[in-house]
Amino acid sequence: MRRALVPAALVTLLVVAIQLQVFSSLRVSGVVFMFVWLWPLCVGLAGYTSLAVFVALLGGILFDTHAATPFGLTALVGVILGYAASRLGREGVGDLDSAAIWVTPLIAAIGGFFAPLMYVAGGYVEFNSGLWRGSLLSSMMINAAAFFLFSRGVSRVAKLIGGVGEKARR
């Protein structure tokens, strides 16, 4: 798995750059699609627990240093999503090759639906009630739809990156 850290870190840097430069300025009904949460979720669905936690921490911390968000909260949500998805990925539930074509997008959509809720709840725990200015439900729905649409492609990249570490063990 160590050999997969460098490619995973590079892809995570790219994900954060795409999030900050593209998706943060593209808003659907005032909602930003959080690509930095989809990436660790897809790495987890590929079955790589430690790699999912690593990319969630790295991506979340890098995103929080460039955005006006509570430091570490984006990383925390990413870690929760990545770890929970990795439990399913280890069981083969989200496997792209053997599961039905709709399983991975559905799991990702569920994660995208609950991610904004976890983020806002984490903000309230931090006594930061000003995190949310729009509709929480619309953010949950838009992130769920975006996660559903992009999850298969991102999961393919995650499986490819994680496979670098597996090839080294053979």
C-alpha cells in the first residue's frame, strides 16, 4: 500500500485543485458540489481503508487551508465517508466489476446526501452556526445527484491508484 501513497497524494492534489478552481465557482442553486468528499468515498468503495483515510485527511486539510471553512471539518467528513465506504468496499458491495451497475452510484449518492448534514452538524458542535446560508436539503440533494453521476469514473481511478500498491505485493 505504500507505493500507492504517492500516486494517491498526487491525485488528491489534483482533486483539491479541481475543487477550488472549478467546482467552487460552479454553483447549482447556490450549492457547491464537494468533489473532495467524493474522492475518499470512492477510494473507500474500492476497498482501501487506510488509503481512503489518507486522501480524506490530505484533501480536507488542503481544502480547508484555502477556503473559509473551519479547519479540519472537511477532512473529518471525508474520513467518515471514506471509512464507512471502505467497510462496504472490503465486503465487495461497491465493487465495480462484480456488483450491479447501479450499486456504486447509489452508495455514493447516499454518502453525498448525508455529507452536508454531517458538515453542518460538525459546525454546530464547533459552535459555528454560520456555516450554512442556504437550504441544507438542496445541498444534500445536489451533492447526492453529483456523487451519483461521477462515482463510477472516480471509482475507476481509485481502483487504479490502489492497484499500484497491490501489484507491489505480488
